[in-house]
Amino acid sequence: MERDAVTQLLSQNIIRLMKERDMNAAALAERSGLNRTAVYDILSERSQSPKISTAAQIAKALNVPISDLFLTPEQVEGQNALFKAYQMLPSEERIRLEQIAQAWLPKS
């Protein structure tokens, strides 16, 4: 993926996540500890190569893993479909599914 495509994907995902959280760019800047200009430059794709540490600060402010900032629209759609299917399960089945998922996680 070219740098321009990555920059565009990053910007689109941040904007989507901000909308989901009813957050504006000023609030994101404040929560992330970044200055407003840096946030606006990323959102407008003027910043062609934001640092990974900057993306990490934004991800933390949005309460998502940094990888979520680089998902393609198809990956986002797949996650949404999976979450909707999970929500449709009866509560007993959700608990069971969560227990199975926990069993697959690495032990700390």
C-alpha cells in the first residue's frame, strides 16, 4: 500500500471513530495530548507521514488498538458484522462464547 493510501486510510478511520464517539478534532487533540494543528493535518491528510507514536496517542484517546486505525473498509465491515451477530446471541451463548475466547488467549 502506498504512503498516500495509508495516510488516507488513517484519516478516514480516525474520522469514523470520532463520529462513533461523537467527538470533534479539538476534543481528540485534547484527549491525545497533541496540538490541534497536528490532529487537523492528519485528518485533512496534509501530514503525509505521521509518526507511529502520534497514531498511538490518537488510538489511546479513541480507546482502540492502534491496528484499528489502519483497517480497510472491508475489515471494518467484517468486524461490524461479527459484532452484530454476537449481539444477537442469547446471553447464555454470549457468556459461553466469551469463555471459549478466554481459553484461547495466551496466559499472562
